[in-house]
Amino acid sequence: MLTQKETQAVNDLLYHRWYPQIFLDEHQMGSVGPRMFVPPQADPLALDVHSLIFRQADLLGTGMSVRLEEAGHLGVGSNMIFDSYWPGGTRNTAWWKNVTGLLTEIASARIATPIYVEPGELQGGVKGLPEYKRQSNFPSPWPGGWWRLRDIVDYELVSTRSFLETGARYREDFLFNVYRMAREAIDRGGQEPPYAFLVPADQGDPVAAALLVELLIRHGVRVERAGAAFTVGRSAYPAGTYVIPAAQPYRQFLLTMLRPQRYPQIIPYVGGPVMPPYDVTAWSLPLSFGVEVDEAGTPVPGTAAAAPIDAPVWPGGEVAIANAKGAGGYRISHRADSAITAQNRLLAERKKVYWLKKAPAGGGEAGDLYVPAGEATPEAMSRLSRELHLPITPLDRAPAGPAFRVKPIRVGLYKPWVANLDEGWTRFLLERYGFAFQNLDNEQMKTGAYQGKVDVILLPAMEPGTIEKGSSSGSGGSPLPPPYAGGLGTAGGEKLRKWVQDGGTLVTLDQSSGYAISLLELPVRNVLEKVPEEQFHVPGSMLRILMDTSHPLSWGMDAEEVAFFADSPAFETRLPDPRFQRRVVATYPENAQDVLVSGYIKGAEKLTRKAAVVEYGVGKGKVVLLGFHPQHRAQPHRTFKLLWNALYWGGLEEVEL
């Protein structure tokens, strides 16, 4: 998704300036297994990657193994742990772009402090190494002893020099094979379907199609735009449709990024168990963005007169009003990705913003944003439209009827002392979309220092025990200093309970929902809480959820959506007692076969008819349990709205326009 400056810089270097044939990505891993992993990698192999990539990776990795063995560096393994399927790593993505990217992983010390590993502490129990002992892919086990930063450097120097040695020896082969793979991709794209991927500019989210096209262009993909209407098969497409030809060097990248995934079954031996995935198994960009992308089963006709582009045509621009005196204000679709950014900016300027409870006359949907005429000039709205690529519709007359007055909110994002990835990604998105927020640490949560300073508290995904008790260990198992140990404890929990009952809004992401359920005694349970991995496992997939679109939490979304689920909870509600009001906002399908949209799932039947999103009234306050990752690593744009709506939900005021 190229969300971070580092990945943007690496992407620009590799695929726009340097165009390497091979490159090496060096990582570190745990301390009690093999000393080093080098290619070949484990099964499964990604279907769309050219087989030459794997053969060249094997050649380079085997050269490393030989040189490491010659140098007396023991404990080097291959064909284990790390598979050849997932495209999420920097070196993995290269495979789909005809570049042989290599991964090495080396055992860690305690940063720069040596560690002593007893022989009995060394262990296997991973894919390709069931026991820590000599086998064909691990011929010289390390016996244990001291492991130092010096050892890491020595192993890395040998493997890196071997990488350069093999690259120099086979330089003409590597160079020609890049050409060979690119040429084959172009030929296949012109000879067999899909001949192209077609992205109509008119989508449910008016901004999402351009976001997707911009991302593909940044990845080095050739994108064209049709200058005239055309027909492919029985489908007609208007002028302005984006055409992504399959006859291009990155054809494999398109096939894996623009289609849903199905993780293959890998059985290590006859009658053996199916090996679970190593990592995330779904990455379909159209599903993440909520964009309809069609495959052309026949060649796109020349009448389309498609021309290559270096940027999408963004929506938005001038907001012209013919008769300013009779203008009724402005309407913004709740479906637009940047609508919430516009709302946050307007509220920060003390402008009035409403969510319409009914579809307005003349077009639009329930939930659309309405800004009265006196709140902003056409010039100001035009500037907003241009900057955010946001369509803004001027109205001849003001809408009448029920609406919600949107109040400015102050978000408190819990940041525990124990490092939490989800908090970082959530903070990144809050900044990007213009929310007013502050981090709340353990001390502030325990003392209730947030009273009167925040309207919403957001708990990122983490285990309930981490929220309540924290962790006694930091990096490398070292105890944390006392000021940074522990969690909210009993005092912090009671402060949070009272704050919610007095009118605050608590929003929980994924596993942190369990903490709210226990703290507030909510009449709901996580049906997956004690289910072993052998019965249910979803390491990172896109699942179908059914939305109650009449609820404001669902506004801007479709009746059927796709959620990113990674070993998340699933809720079974009970009839609430008089202390609570309850409404289920999203559920999983009734049929187990309908649950998985992309990726891998084991035990889908355990999700059928279970709730994915539940909203509770607790005293004067509200609680929203989001039982998956709606903002996972800033990727699933189509469910961002669910989180944004939840943050504003507690402060909506019903009015009549």
C-alpha cells in the first residue's frame, strides 16, 4: 500500500530508478532456533511468480550455504519457516516484478548484548524443522553456547559476499532472465485472458478508484485511460474508464494484487495435517479499496483510444453556484474516502455539519454530510474539494427533515507502555485524516486525567490482560522499570467505567473488545476466546460481513462489506438487562461457505450468524465493539468509515432541519 515514507523511497529506488536484477533483504529472527535462514524458501510457492525467480533464489541461497559452511558457521537452514507465497515483504513484492529478491533471517542477540543459549533450549517445532536436529535442509546444527553481535556480523558478511560473488559470476544470466520474464509476461498478456483490468471511474466511493489507480502507477504499472466509450463482451464502458493492460512486464503483479486470494493446501506428507499459513493470506487491492475492477476476457477494442497516464483524474474541483442567493448549502457523500477529513476541517473552523437521516431529494443517501449555505463560501468549498479530491454538490434548496448535528470530538487514544503496533497504525491514520486526538498513557488512564479533555476513548487491538495488567517484560525479556510496568489496574478500570456511564464513548478494536466486555459486564461473549488453533484459524483474511445500513455506524458503506480479520473475536449477544441498550450493526453470513472472500480460514462455521460489530448504550454513554481490524496497517479503506463513524457516534445530536 506504500503508506510509509520508507517503503515509498524503496519502491521509487527499485522500480523507477535502479531496476535491479537481484537484491538481498537481511532480517533478524528469534534466538533459540537455527542461527540463520537462507533460501530456498518453504512451500507454498506463489502461483503467479515466474519459476525462474525461485530457481535463481535457490542458486543464490545455496551459494550462501556453501560459503557459510566453509567458514565454519553452523546452524544454517533453508526450506523452512518462511514461505514463497506472501507478497507483503519488500523482497517478496519484487518477485512479481521479475526481480529475484532474497531474504535472510539470522538469530538475534539481546540487541548488542551477548546471550548464552543452553543446548536444551534450542528448538524446532516450525515448518520444515519439526525437531532441532540434523536433516537435509539443516545439515550442521549449532550446538549452543554464546551468541554475540559479532557472530551476526560474521554470518552476514559471508552471506553478503557470497551474494555478490554469485551475482558477478552469473551476471549475464541474471540480466537476460529479467528480460526473458518481462518478455514472457507481455506476450502472455496479449495472447490469453485477462487481456486487461478495467476500472470504471464511477464507483460507490468517488475517491477510491483514483486512489487505487495512483497506487498502481506508483508501483510502476502502466495504466491507460479510455478516450472513447467501448464494449468488451457484453459490457459497455464509458470514456474515462481506466484500462490496465495485462500485456506489460508486471503482469504477475496485477494478477495477484487485483484478484482475491485462495491459500493453497500444503500437506507435508501423505495423510499428514494441512500446514497453516505463515502470515497474512489476503491482499486484494480492489477489496481493500472497495473498488469494482473487471477483467477483460477479450482484447480491448482499439476504438477505446486508450492513452497512458502518469496520474489519475481526481474528482472534485470548482463548486460553482449559479444563484448564490438561492443556494441551499452543500452535500458531501458519506461514501467518499476524504469526506471525514473535510468534516474534521470544517468542525475545526467551528462550521456546522449535519448527517442527513434520510436520502435528500434530488440525489444522495442517508448519512450524507450537509453544510448549510451560510457556513462556507463557494470559494472555500472549492478549495476543500480540490485539496481533498472530494466531490461537493451545491444544493438549490436546503434539505428538510431529521438529521444529526455533528459535534466536534476529542479522541483519546490509549497508548500502553508495552509497545503496540496497532496503536501506531491507528495514530498514523488519525493524523492523516485530521482528527483532534491525544495519546493517553497508563498514568493518565489510572488517575482519570482525561476527564473533561476527551469525548471518545479508543482502545487499539491488544489482549485484555495487557490493558489490565500490562507486561512485566520488555524487549529481550528484561523487566520494565517500575514506572512503566503494569496496566490500568483496578483503579484505572473503575475510572473508565464511571466515565462511560457518565456519557463518554468507548470504542474498542479487535481483541481489546474483551476488556470492555469484562469491565462493563456487557451481555455478550467472544465465542472464539478459548477455541484452539486446530479448530479455528484466520491469520489474516478478508471476510464477508452483513451491515445494518440503517444504523449511522454503517453510513457510507454497503449492505455487504469485506472486513480484515486476523485471529479476531466474534460476538454472541444475549438479551440485555435494563442497564443496557444493544444493537448488532454487522454480522457474519448464515452459510459457512459465504464467510471467506479472500485468503484462508479454518473453522468458518464458528463465525456463522455471529456478530462482528455491536453497539451498546451504557448509562449515559456508548460502547462500540469493532470485532476486527477496520484500519489494519492503514490498508482496508472500505472499513475506515466504520471506525470514523464510531468515533463520532456518541456526539451526534438529533435535530430537525
